[in-house]
Amino acid sequence: MFGDLYAEAYRHLHRRRDPRQRRPSGETLALLQHLRDTGPLTVTEAARHFDRSQSAMSERIERLLRRGLLDRVRDERDRRRHFIWLTAAAEELLRDERDVLSRKLLLRAARRMGSADRAALLRGMRALIAAAGADARATARRGTRHEEETSR
């Protein structure tokens, strides 16, 4: 039932993108998201994580540096080493890519709702997200216990 309602809400509220707008590739988004989640990495660490050659990862990073999405940060402990890190433009791009629903359309629809309905919707969504998070944590714990048991 929720799935059907979500699909209908998405149909009315999804974000429509300009088809002429340049969108980052999936691999670029994965790299930026990984950096956001883990922190600065060296090119070698990024290449190892994404199972890419050092040269291929260096080329991708150079393109992202030129586009202003990445920056080089010198390692304070070893001045010969550099890390790559996100710029403010990359953070904005990641926020923008995460929005699947149009904020403008959502706001317009929410203004048409009564305050009690808005509050109920938010309460229900928070409860659903909390339940999903609890389920994900329980699944992760079961997986960890299973791995521990099978490694004995």
C-alpha cells in the first residue's frame, strides 16, 4: 500500500531535470559519495577501492579537479603525499543529486494540506524511517553474528 502511494506521490512530485543539464556519471557520483563518507583519500587508495588502475583513477581525478569538484590537500605528516577532497561545489552537487522530489512542488502541495495532515505525514514518515533504520541495524547485527559464528 505504501509503495503504491509513494509511486503516486513520485508521479506528481518528482524533480524534472533539464535534459540539456550536464549530469555526472555514476562512477563520478560514487567517487564523490565515497569521499564524503570516508574522508580524504590518496589517488592510490581511491584506485584500490574502486578496483581501477592508478592511471585511470588519476585521469578521473584530474578531470574532477579541473571541474572544481575536488581539491588536493597536502598531508601534514608527509609533505610529499596529497589527498583528494571534496570542494563546496561537490558537496552542492551531491545534495542536488540526492533530491529526487522537487522541493518547489513539495512545498506547494504541503501548503495545500492542513497543519494536522502535514504534522501527521511528517510523524508517519519519521516513524517509517526509524523502523527501517532499526531493521537495517538488526540485519547488520545478524550478519555480523553469522560471520563470527562461521569463522569459528
